[in-house]
Amino acid sequence: MITNRQATVVIDLDAIAHNLQYARELAPASRIMAVVKADAYGHGAVEVARKLKQADALAVARAGEGVTLRDSGVGGDICVLGGVMNREELNLASVYELQVVVHTEEHADLLRSARARRKVWLKIDTGMGRLGLRPETVAQMLDNLPHQKLLGLMSHLANADDVDDPGTEQQLLQLQTLSQELRPGYEGTDVISLANSAGILNFPSAHQDWVRPGLMLYGASPLRDLAVRTELEPAMQFTAPVIAVRKMSAGESVGYGSTWSASEDCRVAVVAAGYGDGYPREIQPGTPVLVNGERRTIVGRVSMDMMTVSLAAHDSVAIGDRVTLWGAGLPIEEIAVSAGTIPYTLMTGISKRVRKVYRGEE
Ligand SMILES: *Cc1c(COP(=O)(O)O)cnc(C)c1O
């Protein structure tokens, strides 16, 4: 049973639409492939996709994610970034009209042997060292794929979160050089795409024909330097109710391992969210939450179903009141740093038992 007494994420779809618009302002000459993989980074792929009608295309990681969107009535172009792995997935891509990324020789073999004609992107490895064809093999690959409709050349940036890293410009140059070499002989090779959110925010030169924002759509910055101001609006507000308020005497401790004890008489709120909801157990001591809009700190260890928060003497807190764990007023980036991780893992780690509530639904 779902009750309003449980941990909740409120998803502000208008904020996501705003962030898409912001990406457009930053990259006005580019088309936008909005990345909604991993259930739109934990925000709900179907709801987000329905809201993002202004995007020029959507992108998912796996064919099954594209099928889920289509089954929910999402139209428009959907690109499968990870490509199709076998005949079954290729059939899905055909039936559900999904664009596919070809990043290995095996993909090309699959397309040939199935006599399939798909809209494809070719993925080139320009330095990420993960997926993609080596630039020098691309011409031959294209010769072997005469029946496909090539949408463009795609690559992925490895270090765009660091504005001073020279690798990004090198990756861009490699992709541009390849595109120029192939352009006379192969249709579609004049279109290139390589910027993720960090590339959009840090490297205007890398915007090119298509940008692929993910994280920034959800209102978090991927930049290493979190002091860089952006106009992103956080789309996820993670809250949980207070389920007990305890009076503690000086010297009494709280939680597993008794890692914290009260230095003076005080009150502690027990909040019903823990690592079983996706709140990271690894946070540093002193990590903040918002109680009545004010910062208070988590004390003791985060456990599976709850955490404990030290209250100020003047705090008026009752059972059922909601505490904000991240969202407007408490950046998820800050919690990520405190947990030694990145906002991506926090967003995608919200667990199934957390209730999702939407604002601004289409
Ligand atoms: C996930 C992904 C993106 C989006 O990256 P963000 O850092 O979230 O903006 C873009 N392109 C590819 C190929 C991806 O896998």
C-alpha cells in the first residue's frame, strides 16, 4: 500500500522542460537528443519523454527501454545508444522504429545477415576507449553497410567535466577530421554528435550538429567545478517523513556502531528514508538535510529504512513532517560529494519503494 507517510520523490517536469530549453540556449545551432536512459535517470522515462516534446529526438541505452517508451505511446525519433545485440533486438528496433547505434563489426554483420534496413548512427571511439569503431576502420565499415540510412557519426567525450582538459578538443578534432575525409563519398557523414551535458556546458566548440544532454535535463551539473553557476533547475525533490522525535541526554548515542553521541541534551528526529530507499550510506558526518527549510545534519549511521537528524532547540518538528534529503535548496551535487559519488548514481539509485509524484505532467 502506498501512503503519504513514505519516502517520496517529487518530479518537477516543468523544471525538466526548462532545462531542455536552457540546453537549447547554450547550443542554439544544434539539434537535441534528450537522453532518457535508465528510466530517465530515475525520474520516470515515460513521464519525462511525454514532457519533452520539444526535443528533436530521445535516446535510451537499450532496445528494451525504447520499446517501453513506444508501448506507452511515445512517438518521434528514439535512438538506442548501446546498439542492438542480437536478431531479437534488431527485430524490436524494426518493429518499434528505433534508431540504432552501430559500434562494432558484429552489429554490421547482424544488419547484413538480417537484410535489415535501419536508421543508424556510427559510433566512433575518439578517446573514451569504451564503445566505438576506430576511425581508420570506418570507411570500410560504411562500404559493408550500403543499405543502411546513415544519420551521422557519433562519439562520446571522456573528460568534458574538466574545462581545462585538452582531451576534449582532441576528440572533437578527430571526429571532424574523419567527417571531412568521408564526406565526399558517404552520405550522412557530414552530421556529427559528441557533446553530453558536460560538453554542452563547458565546450561550445563541441556542440556540432546534435547534442545529447542527460544529467543537465534533470537539473544537476556534471562539472568538476561545482562553483560554476548554471541556470539548471533541480527536477527531483527527495523527501521523507519524520517518524519519531527523541529526547537525548548528553552522552547517549544513536544508531549502528554508536558512531555519534549527544554532547549535550538535545532532540533527534528519526526520518523514514535510508539506503533501502536510495539514500547513500557512505555520506560524511555532518551531511545536511532540510528541516522546515533550514539545514540540519544527519547524525549516526544511515540505516536501511531510516536516518537520524539532530534538531536545533527552537525547531518545531512533529511526526509526519517532511524532511528534504536533496532538491531545491539542497543540491544533489553536494550530497554526492559528501557520499564520494556523483549525482548520476544518486538519481538512478532511488529505489522502487519510493513513491513518485509528478508536477507539470502532460
Ligand atoms: C548517457 C549518455 C549521454 C548523456 O550524458 P550526460 O553526462 O548525462 O549528459 C550522452 N551520450 C551517450 C552516448 C550516453 O551514453
